[in-house]
Amino acid sequence: MGTLGGKSAVVTGSTSGIGLAYARAFASAGANVVINGFGTPADIEKERSSVERDFKVKAVHSSADRAKSDEIAKMIALGEETFGSADILVNNAGIQFVSPIEEFPPEKWEAIIAINLSSALYAIRAVVPGMKKRGWGRIINTASAHSMVASPFKAAYVSAKHGIAGLTKTAALELATFKITCNCISPGYVWTPLAEKQIPDTMKARKLTREQVIHDVLLQAQPTKEFVTSEQVAALALFLCSDDGAQITGANIPIDGGWTAA
Ligand code: NAD
């Protein structure tokens, strides 16, 4: 049995990118997982079944929309009812929109704050009673280097990510005596569909070519000049869920090729 054998993890936004890497990392350590996020039924089933096949654990999919608080509560309940507990929660689903501040569409602002920030509170609120009862829990929020520093044209994203760093500290303090930790992982640029999708808008906003956006905007901020991988982010999450991670709480841990050291 792996180090997380007998435990279960709910990972939001795990049909793709970093979230899928978290789900696979927890499963590799023996945890059952609730996968959440959008995609075609065939694509979701492919990922879900490969988690079960590759790691000999159980995986279920929740189609909960992170913009809706009632659906988030049902996603946590699905984990508890299917596996008997929701021991690990990763608030990871996120969206991005790039625009000059004076043109920032209010509906995009509302959606980013809802999905990237408010949803984390709703999930934490739903998962904590069970964690307290069992006397163990790990909550990880995927923040971003943008929880520590800003970039132009990302008003809503930067605001939501700074917000989730504050929520993380508050939850950590409230839960510290219950053996429940709450931390942020703050990646720099990770090569995922989210990173790729913002290239066209950044090309438009900054009047640059695709190559210029990749090298002069995205990797410009990252001293190593390399993208972070989803697997590296997931390995950090796995450490936070280990016994050795028990005293790390309220932290905002960068994994950003040196970006926020500058
Ligand atoms: P991604 O686009 O590859 O995956 C996003 C996931 O969220 C998908 O599974 C998608 O279906 C899901 N999702 C989107 N809206 C949702 C909603 N309303 N309800 C439920 N699920 C929803 O993105 P990614 O790059 O893997 O990003 C994951 C997290 O990492 C985000 O919070 C993002 O802000 C953060 N992050 C990414 C980078 C990067 O460079 N890729 C850097 C720093 C932080």
C-alpha cells in the first residue's frame, strides 16, 4: 500500500494540465481520487479509467461547475459517499483572461473571481467538517507566481490569486490544531492548455508574435528560461500530503524557476 493508501483526494480542474498530474500523483501513492472538470465524455473517461488502470485505485468524475457553490458541496459529498472520506482537497481549477484594465469585461472579472477564488472557500467549507472529525486533512490551493507579483493585463487573475494566498493563511490558522494543513503552491509558467490558450490574447494585447509571447513574455519572467512541468508541481503536492509535510501550513510555496526571487 502506498503512503496515501486508504485515503482519498478531491482534485478540482483535474481533467487536464496540472490538476490531472495531481490526481495521478495521489493515485500513484495509493489514494482514491475524485476527478473534476470539463471535457468530452470520451476524454474524461479515458483519463479516469487510466488512473484506475495505472495505479489500481478507484477514480470517479464529478462534473461540478466551480462557479456554483451547491455543485461544489455535492462534489465533496461524492468523495465522502464513494470513498468514505475526503482527506485531501486540491483547489486547482482556474481560468484566465487577458485584457487592458480599462476594457476588462465585468463578466470575465466575475467568472475569474468565482472560479479561481470563491470556489476554494466553498470547497474548504464543505470538506473541513469531515477532516476535523477524522483528525487529518491536507488542503492545497493552486495559486500562482501571480499571487506574489503582478503582470499587466491580468487584473482579475492577479487579484484572485493574491486572494487565494490570503484565504490559505486564514484557513491554516483556523485549522492548525486539527492536524489539517492548508498551503498554496505557486507555479510559474507551466506548459498546459491554460498557458497555451492565453497566447493569442497576449499577442493581441501586446502586438507580438507567438514566438515573442513565449520567449519575451512568458519565459521572460522565468530566470531558468524553462517551463515548469505539471509533474514537478504534483510532486510538491505529494510532499505536502506526506508526514514530513505536517508542519508546513499557511505557506505559499513558489515553483517558478526563480521568477519571484527577482
Ligand atoms: P488547464 O486549462 O489545463 O486546466 C484547467 C482545469 O480546470 C480543466 O480541468 C478544466 O476543465 C477545469 N475547469 C475550468 N473551469 C472550470 C469550472 N468552472 N468548473 C470546474 N472545472 C473547471 O489549466 P492549468 O494550467 O492546469 O491550471 C490549473 C491551475 O494552475 C489554475 O488554477 C491556474 O491558475 C494555475 N496555474 C497555472 C499556470 C500555468 O502556467 N499553466 C501557472 C500558475 C498557476
